[in-house]
Amino acid sequence: MTQSLPGKRIQIIWSPQARTQLRSIDREVAMNILNCLDRYAKTRGGDVKKLRPPFSGFRLRCGDYRLFFHLEDELTIEIESVRHRSEAYR
């Protein structure tokens, strides 16, 4: 599933919590996270895992940070939180 979706624009929805978390991260690291998310949105490539209970949704690994998200449908990604790996699963 590493193919691009031609002609289809993927919508990324950020929760208020995720926006706040991203803004609190160093600018260079935050830009790397956004590049990682952009790559995933375009190609569906990246280190993504479906989470097991008690968690739900998916995790995208971006360096030392983890993006937790849900796929609303094929064209919508909802970002729930952005956390450092040391705090990600607490």
C-alpha cells in the first residue's frame, strides 16, 4: 500500500490537543514531524502500526516522536496527539 492516490487530496484534521503539542516542540523537530506526515499522506509509506487495545487507531513513528491518528476514511486522517516516545504509551 505504498502507492500514491492520484488526483485525490488527503485531508488532515488536527485535534486542538495535537496542535498544542506540535507547537510546544522545537521548530526543526516539528518540521521533521510534518514532513513525515506529508510523506505518509502522499505515499502511505512510513513506520505505521495499528494499535492494540487499550489504544485505538494508528501510530506513525517520526524520529523520537509518535503521531497517533485515526483514518476516518481513505481520504481523511485525524491526528489525535503528538508525543515523545518516552511518554507515548503512558
